Amino acid sequence: MNKKKRRFIMRLSILSILAVVLGYVFYTNFISGEQMAVTEGETAPNFQLTNMEGEQVQLEDYRGKGVFLNFWGTYCPPCEKEMPYMESQHQAFENRGVEVLAVNVAETELVVSRFSDRHQLSFPIVLDKNRNVVDSYGIGPLPSTFLIDENGVVQDIITGSMTEETIREYMEQIEPA
């Protein structure tokens, strides 16, 4: 009887620990993760990532321009759907002081390069291999886009897929005066 009681207490303890760990994981990933670490009206945190040519790129490099900062992945169907729209609007706005900066989330350079070639993307793509920028910006679902004005201030945060029309409107919103 004593052996059964000890086994029961041990199993109960292990199950309790697992329940606490699962509760914590659920809370941090699904509830607290929905709140953005960067909010509208704040200066966008600077970061440094490597682009597809192997060069270091910083967000600060774009100071003085509006930045359409898009977080995406090749595995994300809404991301893939909006890429041609982003490319089209990049072509329309690149001489108007608005730059697209696409941050790929944790994928290899080969996968991103093939995707970029397939969609004929010409805007800068940087690789967040370790998810450091994604975590510092508090990104949840993809795609997520931050509209940053020429002073580096976040004007709007968009989560989810966009149409070409909405992308154009967002780029107009951050076009320098």
C-alpha cells in the first residue's frame, strides 16, 4: 500500500509540473504574445541584419525615408500573395522616398533566394535567422507590417494580408513631405 501511495504522489507531482509548464508556454505564446513590443507613436528600434548580398543593413540606414517594414516567411500563404503587390508598389514609390524592407523570419538564404527569384522581387530582403528582430518587435502572426515615417516613428502596425490598393495607401501615408 505504501508503494502505491508513493507512486501516486510521484505521478501527481509530475503531472502538476507538466500542467504548469504547459500553462506558461500557452500564456507566453498565445496571450502575452498578442501585445506588440513596439507600438504606434514610438521610435522603431534599430536593428542590423544581413541582406541577400551578404551586406549588413540597419534600419537607421533608411532614416529620412518612409519605411514599409514587412515581416514574412515563404511558408506563409498570405505573405506570398502580397509579395507581387509589394513589388509593384516598391517600383512606384522607390523614387518618392518610400522603401520596402522585408524581414524574412528564420529561413535559409537558399529558400529565400529561390522565393525572391521566382517572384522577381527587387526590394531589400534581410534575414532574421535567429528571430531576434521578430522578438524585439513583438511579432505574432505573419505577415506583420510596420509603417515607419522619415523620422523613424512607427505610424501604423498592420497584421495580416494586404491588397495592392491598401499597400499603396499605406505607402502614401509614410511618404515624406
